[in-house]
Amino acid sequence: MRKDIERVLFTEAQIAERVREMGARIGQDYAGKELLLVSVLKGSVVFLSDLMREIPLPVKIDFMAVSSYGKGHTTSGTVNILKDVGQSVEGKDVLIVEDILDSGVTLRYIMDLMEARNPASLRLCVLLDKPERRVVPVECHYTGFTAPDAFIVGYGLDYAERYRNLPYIGALYPFVYN
Ligand code: PRP
């Protein structure tokens, strides 16, 4: 164990098993359709890359990037698009793929934006949910794990852009970020 990781929340094996289950479930739900997976940079890229290989359907992928609204001010709700998807989503079955649902500010904004573009269907898939942190309601159709209100890193999630490449999900010791 690294000296900066207080505890492992989800092991590499646990994540792999859950992602397999999620991919199979998505495959059943969208049987006969072609899915457009939209990943919100950067944290979700690890999850996306594993999840897309577990979905037994034709899938396309695209990416968005949004500005951080400042995590200390989660009620401000100001989210700006830095990079938009490179195609029209109108009439498509769109699944937004995210690493973590926290206050809900980012995903509320993205879901509203996408809905206004008239996709055939729109759902949300997150690996981690922190329900106790929610400030604005967001409906999530596929959730990997419920996470505690700790500073979580690994499997795409960062602290100051580090730790994204840890193969597991862990909680940082407070001394690292205080
Ligand atoms: C994370 C995550 C979501 C957002 C969720 O991104 O990927 O986009 O925070 O938080 P919210 O529910 O409070 O809006 P982050 O800003 O850490 O950027 P990153 O993906 O580039 O690490």
C-alpha cells in the first residue's frame, strides 16, 4: 500500500467485475440499437475504455470537456463547455459516461444540454455515486458503486491531476490534500 492512500475502496478485481455487469446490462437494455457513448473528460476515460469493451453492441464514442466550477462553491452551477461532441446527437441513443456523480452540478448541466438536442434516448452511466453530496437532483440509470464522502482517487480520478493511473480506487489521507 502507498503511504498516501488511506484505504482501498474498490480493488481492480471488484471494478472489473462491476464494469462487466454494467456492460452486460447495457447490452441487454439497448439490444438491437447502436449506442453513442459520450465521455466527459478527463476522469471518465479509464471507465469508458473498460466499459465500451464490455458492451456487446455496436458503439460509437465521443468526448466533451467542461470547465470546473470550483469545487468549493458547488451551488454556483456555472459550467462552461471547453470541448463539445463532434457530431449531432439528434435521433441517437446517447449514454453519458462519467466517473463520479458528486454535487450533480456538472451532470445536471450536461444532461439538460443533451436533452435539448433531441436524442432518441438519453441516459446516464456513472461508476461512482456520492449521494450524500448531491446539491441538484440528477437521475442516473446505471451506477457502479456508492462511494463514501472521502477524497477518492484512482481509476481515472485525480488529485491535482495525479493518481489517475492507479488501477484501484482509494481514499487519500487528508494530509495529502490539506
Ligand atoms: C468530476 C467528474 C464530474 C464532476 C462531478 O470531474 O468527472 O465531471 O467532477 O462533480 P459534480 O457532481 O460535483 O459536478 P472533475 O471536475 O474532477 O474533472 P476531471 O474529470 O477532469 O478530473
